Amino acid sequence: MNKPHRSHIAKNSGLNYLSKIIPAVLSLVYTILLTNYLSADLYGVYNYLPVILTGFFTLFGGSFLNNIIWVFTARTKTKDVFKKIFFIEVAILVLMIISIILFGKMVLTYFGIGYQDYLFVASLFLIVTPINTMFITFFKGFSRFGKILYAAIIENVLTLTLIFAVIYLNLGLWGAFFGKAIALTASIAYLAYHYKKTHVVNNPVKFKEIKEYGKWNLISNFLRESSNQIQLIGMGIFLNAATLGLYYLGEKISKIILSNFSMSISETVYSKNSENYLDKKKIELHTSTAVKYGFIINIILGVGIIVLAPLLVSILFPKYMGVLPFLWMFVVYEIIQSQNPVSGIFDSINKTKTNVRLSGLVLATILFITLPLTYLFNIWGVLAGIIITAELKYIYTLHLLKLEGINIGIIPQKRDFLSLLRIVKSKVFSYLNTIKNRA
């Protein structure tokens, strides 16, 4: 691969990574404060309820509609797609809120999950999180990762500020929920302001193409999100709240360091592949580079986590030492997730029917592997299940891509290590020279 392609991936992924890692550092400070303030079981509830509630929104179309915003905004650089889908998503949210008010506690009781007392305040996230995600997706389509960065900083600085008030006033879990919802609202306000100021190209939108794209993706989305919700419900049934707290802390640690990097590369390539959806050669070049760079960096960072975790957890999260025995499994999962850039290719090339097959595979593995393992081995079973599911999905994805004439290289070669080292070295020296010149 020539240098411009490599430089493009590195530059844009680096900026996108900053839009995640800087807020993630703030989020880590927040997590330290929150986990030491709340017990493990309450921390489990704090993470579990918003995730399962917003998961139902994605199940009934949220993720599918955001994919449309992302892909077709990247292609057309207009606001037309966002405007139409925004009102559809808001209508879905209204129906979801009404359903939660009427049936929410009954559903939780039926599955034996509990936590009903916190259902109302957690449902605030069903309003603010999807709207915030819609605006973020719009700016991803424009590759405006700087705006996403500032919005995330606003959200996390405000969240961090409010947690001090929650702790000082001893507002408990309710206060933590309200504080986070307020911070997300501030992020929405910032993004909405810059949305209005965004310059558009006004390329024609082919709604027939969107309809064809959406037909199969809607089915795929339902199967994929059904898998996620089934897994979450299984976790709520088979794991107690304290164990959920340990699970979400392990997930938080791995996401801050590893997942944020993988997603930064994946999102950069997703936008670029959507622009070049007719050029399979460019898709191969961008995606192969992204996967290889992801493997290299995640392996390096993953080893660092495993080595330093005992010391850091004992200092920062002394009540959660139980996370250490299985933290390495989160690292393995995130290294496997370095292959994530391949997942969006079928979206980018309008082969969304193929996504139905992939989502069906994931659903089957959740039902017949992850849930039985969770029942038998508790948290170890959950982690083993998600690792197996992820790797089977990527093996099948690479096979299907070959049938489309797209061959993705995933094993890093010596030249990939050297190329990444040169790029990092170049960017560091460039940054140092900029600081020197300003001084």
C-alpha cells in the first residue's frame, strides 16, 4: 500500500482516537469516583439499566436508521437524510417511553431482573442517548471528528463536575443518573448548534438507493440487536448486580485503552469506504491497513494492561479486585475486535443482504453458545461466549468478502510495523516542531 493511503488512515484515525481517548480519560476519573462511591451492585445497576433500555431502541430501528445517516451523509454531504430520519427516530423514542411507562416494571419482574425502582430515572437515557448518537453519526458522515471531540469533552467534563456534587450531597444512584443525563443534554445542545452551521454540498439523494439499502439492513439490524438484547437479558438473569458491576468495570478499562482505538480506525475506514463504495481496490487497501494497525497497537496496549492491572486496580478500584482474574479475557476480545473494520464493508458496497446472514450467525451463537456458557460458568461463560461469537463472525465475514472479490489482509507484516513506526515518529516530530515554532 502506498504512503498516502497509510497516512490518511493514521491521520484520521488519530484524530478520531483523540475524540474518544481524551473524553475516556475524563471518564476514567469519573469511574474512579463513582465506583468508590457506589457499591459494586449499584454500579452494576448504573450500567445495566441504561444499556438494556437503549438496546431496545436499537432493536426497533435505532441502529439501522443511524447506519443510513452515516453512509448516505458520507456519500452526499447533505442534511436531507438526517432531517428525514431524525423525526422517525424521535417518533420511535416517544412510543418506547410510553411502553416503558406502561409495561417496563412488569417486563423486568417477568424476567426476574429487578432494579425496578430505578427504571424511571434510567429511562432518561432512552431520550438523550439516541439523540446524541444521531448528531454524532451526522458529523461522522462529514468526517468532522473535531466536533465530536469537543462534544464528548463537554459531556465528560460536566459529568465529572456533577459527580462531585452527587458525592458531596450524597444523592446516591439517582443523582448519578440525573447528572449523566444532564451532561448528555449539554452535548446535544453543542452538536445541534454546529449542525445548523454545517456547510453542505447538496448532492442529490437517491432515496430509491436508500430504500434498497435499508430493506435488508432493517432485518439484519433486528437480528443483530436481538442478539445483544438476549445476551443482556441473560446476563441480568444469571449474574447478580455485584457481578455485573465487575463485568462493566472490566469492560470500561478495556474500552478506554483498547476499544476506543479499534473503533477510531473502524469508523474512519467506514466513512472512507462509503465514499469509495464503487472502488473495491481502495476498500481493500484502507481496510487491510486499518485491521493490521489495529492488531499491532491493541496487542501492545493489551500486554500493558495485563502487566499493570494488578497495581492500578488495587490503587484506583480497591473494592473491585475481583475483576483481575478475568480482565485478560476482555483484552483477548478487544484484540479480536481489531478486525472490526471488515464488518462495515457490506454496508459500504450496498450488499446489505449479506448482513442478514452474518447477524443470523451471531444470533445462533448467542442462543446456543453464550447463554448456555453464561448459565454454566457465570461471568467466565459470558466472556468466553462473546470471544467465540466475535471470532466466528469475522471468519465468516472474510469468507463472504472473498466471494465478492474483496481480499482483506489481517496478519501484520514487518513492513506494517515499520510503516506505523515511521508515521508515529513523523507525527510526533511534527507536533514537537509546531510547539517549538509557537514558542
